[in-house]
Amino acid sequence: MKSFTTVFSGIIIAIFFLGSSAIYIVDERQQAILFQLGEVIDVKTEPGLYFKIPIAQNVRFFEKRILTMDTEEPERFITSEKKNVLVDLFVKWRIVDVKQYYISVRGDEGLAQTRLAQTINSSLRDEFGNRTVHDVVSGERDVIMEIMRQKADHDARSIGVEVVDVRLKRVDLPQEVSESVYRRMEAERKRVANELRSTGAAESEKIRADADKQREIILAEAYREAQKTMGDGDSQSAAIYADAFQKDSEFYAFWRSIDAYKQSFKNKGDMMVLEPTSDFFKYLKNPAVSK
């Protein structure tokens, strides 16, 4: 009885083992190839529960999700200006024909990425060789990425792969070229600054010269107006004096003599040498003359 129970348990275990090995599950993130004695006999791309013949058949699973190929080190390319640039990029790809993928690269993800890298590098060399540094950095960057995606996708289809996207993460100049470019940029900025300073100095001198010219013109016009005003004043003064002289010539002469005395004797240290009979002392000798 005991030996029967042992045999029965063994049969149950064997049946369970065979049953479990006859079932495989493909989830939504995977796709599978069913092999029989090393040959591909079926492909499963939809998620679900499937059956296979134990021992005689085996299953291999592959990614259905989008995969990423990222360059470890920037690649060096030459532009149409014969300048080196360092390019860092990544590629998004996925398996769309798992059978062709297995046949072409034996299902090896590393081999598939190597094939993609070769195609993209070849496309990049062609595109960069026809464009300037400005084009690849900013001007036509989106165009280059789309052309590379199309070329890489066209080649990748032959191995059962779709290239979803190609992106340039960074485009830099090599260190030695960058330093040279920076020195040229610095020299150019200095040249522009010197030109601006020179232009500013010339404009400054021009403004000063114009200001000096305007100053001289204003002073000359002011002096002319002053002289004209003084002349008018002297003319009016002479007319007033002449009119006063005509009305009372004796009083006018007396007034002029008094004014002359004031001007002559206002300082005690002044000395005058005149003849006693001079008309200057006319009103000092005989004040009654003015009456």
C-alpha cells in the first residue's frame, strides 16, 4: 500500500510537471517565438496563455516595448567646413517582426544595436558633411534628425526592427577647437569694441567741435547785439545831451563841469597838472558865472 501511494504521488508530480511545462504565458510587454527542435514554428505577438509540447518544443521571449540605444562616448564627425564636431545621441527602437529579428541577429539585442549604430553613423557622416557647424547645432538640427530616422528605419526593417526616433542630445566642438573658437570670438569682440570706441571718440570730437562752433556763433551774435544796443544807447544819450544843451547851454556846461570835478577829485592821491587859467577851473574861480 505504501509503495502504491509513492508511485501514485510520483505520477501526479510527473503529470503536474508535464502540464506546467506545456503551458507558457506571454504578457503585454513581450512577444514570443515557439521553436521545435531548433526551428521556428510559431510566433506569438498577442498576450495570453499558450500551449506547447514539453521537451520537444521551447519558447523564447523578446521585448515588445520601445528600447533605447544610447551612445557611451560622443562620436566625431566632420562638417562641410572641415571642422570636427562631437555628437552625442540616442535612438528609440522596437522589434516589429520578431521572426525576422531572430533570423537576422539571432535575437541578440547587442548585435541589433551595433547594426543600428553603423547605419546612423553612416547617415550622420553624410548629413554633417553637407552642412555647416551652425546648421548642425541649431539651423537644421530637426531636419537632420528626421533624415537619420528615416534612413535608419529603412535599413532596420531588414532585421525586423522599427526606428521610432533619433535624437541629438549634444553637438560640441572638440576641446582644442573650442579654445580656438573662443579666442577668435574674444578677438572679434575686442575688435568690435575698439571700433565702437573709435567711432564714439570721433562722434565725441564732432559734437565738441559743433558745440564750440555754436558757442562762438552765439558769443559773436551776443557781442553784436550788445554793441548795437550800446550804440543805440550812446546815440540816444547824445541826442538827450544835445537837446539839453540847446535848451540851456550854460547850465549844461556847468553840469558837465561838476561831473568832471567829481570824477577828477574822487581820489585824494590823484594829481593834476593844469594851467591856472585853464577853462577847467572856470566854475571854481567864479561860481557866479553859472547864474
